[in-house]
Amino acid sequence: MDPNEIYALPKERLVAALRDPATKGARGIFVFALKRSAHDCSDLVPDLIECVLHGSFEEANHAVHILEDMDTILPVTFMVETTARLRVARDATAAESWRHEAIDVCLDMFASNLPQDSAVPFDLDKQQAEELRASIEEADRGEFVSLEDATALPVRTTGRSV
């Protein structure tokens, strides 16, 4: 498919392609198409985080830019869980420096917007860390979390420029 045809796809088709296990390793063009579109991507935060954690350089880079430009409300429980997952991924992986930088940008966005009284595990015990690593591996197999599954009071988050 021609890149211009991909850029013209409706959001639903781009999201389906992003979530399709057959596109793993080649999702950068779909994330870029979402980035350059006028589509509201606030419902795709879990997918974008997965791109940062498990995607190619292109996927991670475009996902970070979408997240930085986003102004949305996210459930506190989702933000706490995501912050913990990002910390585990950063500390537990021997990833390339670009992935660590992308994770750090996301960590800054999520952690800096948490309410002061939110309990975020800074030092996870071994079992918690293993459970989070397992959840990251599960997501890497193409299973995505829906924001509808998270319940808590929302917090406004706004991305920042690097």
C-alpha cells in the first residue's frame, strides 16, 4: 500500500493495523499516520505506551510525539500502573539508548502529573517487579489494555516538549 493511501485511512483502520500481530515490527507508518492526522488519539494511550516499550525506533519516536502533544484526562490508577511499568522497563532492560530516552520522556509526563498522595511504588519488591515484567511481556505479544478497564478519578495530563 502506498504511504499516501495509509495516511488517508480512517482512524479505525489505522488502529486495527497497529493492533494486528501481523504488523509487529512494521507499525511505524501507522503510528506516523496517526501523528500527522487530525485524529484524537487520547483513547490510544495504552497502545502508544506499548509502542514506546516494544516498538521500533520509528514507532517509539512517533508515539512519544503524539503523547507529548496530547491533552487528555486519564484515570489515576492507569497513570500509577503505567508509571510503575515504565520504571520497571527502564531499569530491567538493556535497551538501546533511544528507547531509554523515550521511556524517560514518558515517565516524566506520567509521574509529574500524579497527585501528591498517589502511591507509586518507587522500589518494587521482587514479586511486584516480576508481575510487571510479565505484564509487559504479555503486552508485547500483541494484547492491549483498554482505558475502559481502568477506574479511578481522572487527572489532566498535558505533554511537554523535549
